[in-house]
Amino acid sequence: MKSFLLALLLPLTFFTSSKAQEITPVLWSYAIEKHAGNDTITLRIDAAIATNWYLYAEKEDQDGLSVGLTLKTLRTENCREVGSPQFTKTQSHYIQGLDKAYTVMQERGSIRQRFVRTRPSGAMEIGIEYSALSEDQFNKEGTVVIKSVKMEVQF
């Protein structure tokens, strides 16, 4: 089954690899939410997703196809990560060519990660790895973009 899925997506990957530099279907921003009375903060990372695009919101790779959405703390100064990231505004989306439903975000979505501050201010570097898909229902084609971004966050 994995071989079939890989064979199905491999041409899409080659087709989009030359365009990957040009296509940016997701724009990222962040906000820090401070919790009154303690040293806990929540990093909220918002995704603005282009029209007709889906951001895969699976917490891990499905079927070996690199569709997982991952948030990695690459560097921290004066804080430590608590728990695992939580995704909001997700929905199930069935992909006919793969005969499977995936968890996705469409138009907008958020990732929330809690941290405990060890000092009142500091910084962190966050890495986001993601896959996005645009489907052309009329032509029954799709475009897959796999990207990673880094964010410098101040709190």
C-alpha cells in the first residue's frame, strides 16, 4: 500500500519541486499569551492558508508520505517547553486519489505550545515543517508543497 501511495505522490513531488521556491501557500505569524499569576506563557502560531489549499494537520507522518505538521523548539533562552503542541481549527478532508481522509486546516489554523518562563523575558527559535496540498477537482490534479520555516520569537 505504501508503494502505491508513494508512486501516486512521487510525480506530484517532482512536478512541484521546481515551483517550491515560488509557491508559499501558508503564511505564519505568532502571538504570546501571558497567563496571569504565574510564569506560564502560550505561544500561538497562526497559519493563513491560501485559497484552495489545505495544510496537513496530522501530528505525525502518515503512511511515510511526509504529511506531518511538526513544531520544533530549536533554541530557547529563559523558558522551557511544557507538553505537546495543540492544533485548532482542524477538519477531516477526504483525498480521493489516496482513498483516505486526513486532518487538515483550511483558510486559517493555529498551533498552541505552552512554555514556562525562567526569567521575565527571553527568546526562542521555532521550526515548523509542513505539507500543503492544492487540488484541482476539475482536472483531478494536485500540487504538493513541502516546506520548513523558522521563527524568532521574543517574549
